[in-house]
Amino acid sequence: MQSEFQTAFFMSEKKTVFLTGATGNMGWAGFQELYGRKDRFDIRVLARDSRKNHKMLDRYAGDPSVTVIWGDLMRYEDVLEGVNGADYVLHVGGMVSPAADYYPEKTLKVNVTAAENVVKAILDQPDPDSVKAVYIGSVAQYGDRNPPRHWGDASEPQTPAKFDMYALSKIRSEEVFASAGLKHWVSLRQSGILYPGILSVVNPTAFHVPMGGVLEWATIEDSGRLLAQVCEDWVPEDFWNKAYNISSGAQYRMTNYEFMCRMLGALGLPSPEKVFEPQWFALKNFHGMWYKDADKLDEILHFRSYVPVDEYFASMKSRLPWFYSLAFLAPAWAVRMFMKPFAFEKGMGTQWWAANDPEKFEAYYGSREAYDAIRSWDDIRPAPLDKSPGI
């Protein structure tokens, strides 16, 4: 049995982690991982005072290991309350797609201001050097990387795609952390996240991604585990003050065509050729990259579970509400009719751009000639790509 002294000693060794964005996809997965280690971590989260957030967080009321600050990343006083006394600051929060696509100027303001508030609060601590700051960046920071320029690493130039205010906000926010003089900061650049809900999310941005575009995806479980692992005492000192790419490994390298086939297949729906028109998909101007340094972060933080990719897609379907199991009953023509309005949505649909927005049309298709040349799926279906970086 532990003595009172031993109990007090171990209690004093607990670390305090301040987590922003805890009710988002990655943040929630990180919160769950940290909560599973609450014998070692006290968790403090900042969340907007909304019905959705209360539904998620009120169940932890009364647990001494969890503190919820009802506030806003745009208010410095709320952020300071979260940072005060924290050993780790995990800044996951901010505006992301699809809201970021609909409100680009607001996204830039919110994301950069939030980063500035977090860094200022750290620097305002009595001992800012004792605080370790983790910023979650994005693959969007690399900009348009269509094949054959689809390989890269964390040293690649950061050049956001045209009209991508979200990417610009992530670049500027990362610079806030990197240039502040913090003793311990790191940017972990997130890729596309696979989670069950992605199978049911439908919006016009699905058509902003070229069929031949690439992403090296990360599962939600690996992403959450990453946030907890970075707070462990065994993380080496030379890990800090760098940028890394997040992914679940080489088997999660997919072209957008491969992703669409897996996503539709998981729901029992027909192939992309049968439910989408080829002209609906942009030809360029969307971020995505496969990583030459894919394994570097896992070698340090050991966060991957290495679930085979097809097994993971099957598991995502099994975690959806029961009625998604009936999706296979929908005929291809019905799915196509359901998806068509998103391609033509005012302001956001690729086909709306084709008729009404010459600037965006040119950015995403290149030219009217390139668009008119799309006559069948043979014109946009990508050739198989070597998934080894050759280094």
C-alpha cells in the first residue's frame, strides 16, 4: 500500500495539459486518449458555450482531472486561463473545412488571432520556458502538389493554393509559434483525417479535389494517440523546434480516385464512374502530398496502430448508424441525382464556377479548353502511381 508521502509525490508529478479544439474530430480523439491517462495528466479544455459542446463535456463535470473553460479562442483572457500553470499546450482548435471554405476571411482572422493569443499567454507565464507548445498545422500549407510533384517532406516550400485562405491561416499561425522565441514548440502538420463520419459528410468541397490528387491519410485514432504521446516524459529534447508531417503510414497513401473507390465501396455504393460526372471534379489547385519523411514522426512518438487500410474502411462503416448499412440499396442514378446539387452549389460548386466565376474556374481547371476536353472518366482517372518515394 502506498504511503501518504508516496501518494502525494505521485500526485505532484501529474502534468497539466491545456487542449484547444477538444470538441473537434482530432481534439476529441486526443482528449479521450489523455483521459485514459488521467492518472498522469490533468486535462484542461477551452470550449465554446454551445449545446453540442455541453452534450460532449458535461459528463466530465465533477471529475477532478478535467477542467472545462467555457470561452473563446478569440478572447485572450479565456486562453490565458487555460494556459496558466499548464505544462503542455496542445493547440488543435480553429476553423477548418467546410466552414473555412465558406468563410475564408473569418478563417484567417480566427486562426491567426487564436495562435497569437496562445503564444502570448505562454510568454506571459512566470516561466515560459517550462511550457511545451504543440501546434497542429496542415498539409494544406504545401499547396497544390499534383503528380508528378506529389512527393515531399517537411522542408518543402509553403505555398498555399490559390483562394485557400485556410492554408494561408495555417502558415501564418505556424510562423507565430516558430518566431516567438519559445524554448519548446513543434508544428505537427495534419493530413486528411479518416473517421467514421467522413463516409457521411457531403459538401461541394468533394469536387474541389482532382481525381489524380494525392493524400497520405491519418486515422482519427492515430491522431488522438499522437496528441497524448507528445505529452509523455520520454519525448526527446531534440524533437522540439521543428515541423513534422502526420500520417498513418505508407499504406494510407491514396489518390483521390482510390479514396473515392474505398469510400463508396465501404457503403456498398457503385464506383465513382457510375455516380459522378467527370467534369464535376477540378483538375488542379488542391493541396495534397505523399511524404518522403512519412515515418519520422512515428519513430519518435510511436503513435500508429498500423491497421490495414481496407480493414480500417470496413471498421468505419461498422461504426455508423445502422441505416447506412442500407446505402447499397440506392441505385447509381439516385446517388448521382443526390450529389449533383453540390457540384452546382452557388459560390462553391465547381459547375457554378464554370458558368459564373472565371477566376476560380481558371484556378481549378486551368482553362476552358482543359475543361471541355473532359469527355469521359478516361480523361481524369489517374494512372497507378508508385507509392514508394524512391529515396
